[in-house]
Amino acid sequence: MTEEDRTLPAVVEEAHASGFFEDHDGHDFQPDVMFMWSGETTEWWRHWTGDSAAGAPPFRVFGRDGSGGLAAFWIRAPGAAIETQPIVFLGSEGELQVIARDLGDYLWLLASGVGPLETVDGLHRVPEPVPELVAIAQRYTGTAPRTVEALIAAADAELPALTALVNSATK
């Protein structure tokens, strides 16, 4: 048996360590300190899809909400860097949402003051930028901020492919 690398990208660890989640109203998100073990993810996938024979899912889970829904990198393009993969939410009640089209967009959402699950539940407030996270996002992406609306629209464009994946796996 080989040792599984469960290490999150360093910038994700840094962003999650900022304290934003503990001090942020408007969402229920509990970031993990490492990726969920793949065996546990497979068991969850089998239960979630209703297919006890389902193979390993294309997700690397890094957080959850209080009801048991999971936030994960969706390994849409195997072999591509994880930082280029979409970030998704698979809810305990079947909710399905693309949170961000890639890690850079995820960091800009956080920097804009938007919690990852607010893209699922809807944004019900005017978000305020978080200076520490703005600095992290700028350093990581090397780009200027994009509007929350543009980030959400880019993520929403990925939803049909995620829906097709889930529909093909659901019994």
C-alpha cells in the first residue's frame, strides 16, 4: 500500500488559516487541514450516488458544511495541476454547485469577502474585501481582482458538465 498525499496546496492552507471562516457570518464552512482520505471519499461517493459499486470519484475533498455537504477540487482534467481544476460543492441533500472555476477564482472569492458556500446558498449581503486575503490572492494569481458576479458567472458556466457527471453516476 502506498502512502497517499493528502497535503493541500500551500496557498489554500494559508487562506484557510486567515481566520476568515471563524469570523465570517453568512455561511457555514469548515475547512479541513488536509484532503479527505480517498477511501473515505469513495465511500461517501457511493452513498451519495446510491451506487455501491461506484469507483473512485474525481474529487479531492477539503472542507464541509454543517449538514455533511462537501467542498472539493473536481479533477475534471486528470493529469492537470490541481490548481487549475474547478472547486465544487456536493450537498448532503443533493445540492450541486461549482464554487469557482479554479484555485485563483476561489482565492478571489474569499478575498472579496464571499464564503465558499455562499455561492451555493446565495449571497444575501454586500460582501466586504478581506485585506489579508486580497494580498494572498494577488500574490498567488498576479492578477487584479474580478467582480464577485464575474467569478460566480465563470463558475456557473462549469455546472452543466458537473451535472452531467453526477447524473451519469447516480442510480
